[in-house]
Amino acid sequence: MKKDSFIFYRSFYEATQYLEKDQKADLFEAISNYALNQEETKLDNVCNALFSLIKPQLDANQQRYINGKKGGKPKQIIPKANQSLTKQEPKANQSLTKQKPKANQSLTKQEPNVNVNGNVNDNVNDNVNVNDNVVKKVNKKKDSVFSSFDNFWNCYDKKVGSQDKIKKKWDLLDQKQKDEIMKYIPEYKKAVPNKRYRKNPDTFLNNQSWKDEIIKDETKTNTRNNRDQQLHNNQSRAVGIIL
């Protein structure tokens, strides 16, 4: 059953903050397509993991929408104008007691419908509980995806050494250490833009290098650039002599 609108929760937005722009666009498109058209979209592994946690909330909202289209609570049947109501006769040994209004009472107040309010509270509580569970699962999955080994391997961008051995070292780290590493790498790459001069991944993990202070030494960088330029000039002169 297609819809014209749907609820987009803040937890959905927060779950995408560590994704690339194209991954965000794909996930937003998948959520919209499923919520409005009930059609699933093919996604990569990371986006599919997040979507699998968001999908139960979309399904719950869809079911509420379907129940609403059916009319919700059944309406009370009102007798026709020419139809008389059958009064229940009292038993032989039962006398009718008429309730008399109080002396200072003029109008009878209508009592609230307890069942209706109860249903509303149940629906609200169910929605809150389901949404809280989705937020917790999405945030937990978001942390695991952000600090996965594949993300570390691609982000560090110096793919030398045995990937399997390095992954075993990575798996021995706790979640806090993994998060510290993933936050440290961007600053480390800025300080050492040439990955040839970065530590090998296994050395980086063995020495716990993410705890080292990053020192931006422009003099050292300029010296290295001058050395590379001098080497290039010497090679050019050597070629000229041979010719």
C-alpha cells in the first residue's frame, strides 16, 4: 500500500553521520522508497546493515497506517428513526432505583472513555519503546561499522604487511581503543601526508602510536622536500652527462 508521507526520525539521521556522501544518499533513497512504496533497494554491506535496523520501525508505522485506513475502532450502531429500543424488564423481585441528582447538580457530566484513553497511551508507549530500541541498535551498529577493521585499513591507506595478521591484532583491541585510533588517523595523515613516511600498520598498532602526540614540523617537511628536489636535480644532471 503506497503512502504520500512517512515519519523520518532523528535516529535515522544520526546513524548516517559516519557514512560517505554517496552512501548517505543511497540510504536515504532506500528508506524513502521502502516507507512510501514498500519496495526494497539494493545497498552495500554498510548501508544494508543500518537499513536492517531501521526497517522494523518503518514496518511498525506501515501497520499503524493500514489499521487507520480500515477505520480504527468500530463505530457504535445508532438505531434508525422508526426503530424502537427494547427496554430490559426488571426481574420479578427487583425494584427499579432511580438515581436522583444532587441538590446542587443541574447537568450530568459525561465520564471520559477509559478504554479510548488506554488505547492511546498503549500506542504512544509502544511507539516510544520501539523507537528507543531502534536508536540503541542503530547507535551500537554505527559504532561497530565506524571502527571496523575494513574502515581502519582503508582510512590508514598504507596497505603493507599481512592483512590477516594485522586484523588479528585489531580484533584484540577494545571498542574504546578502536574509536581513539579512528579519531587519530585523520590528524596523523595531515601531519604525514606522504604515506611512504607513515608507520606500517602493524608497527602503528604494536607501538600504540595513536597515543603519540602529533607534532606538525614544517621545517622537517621543507627539508624532506628540498632533499627530494636535490635528488631529482642530480639524476637529471647524470642523464645529461650520459647523453
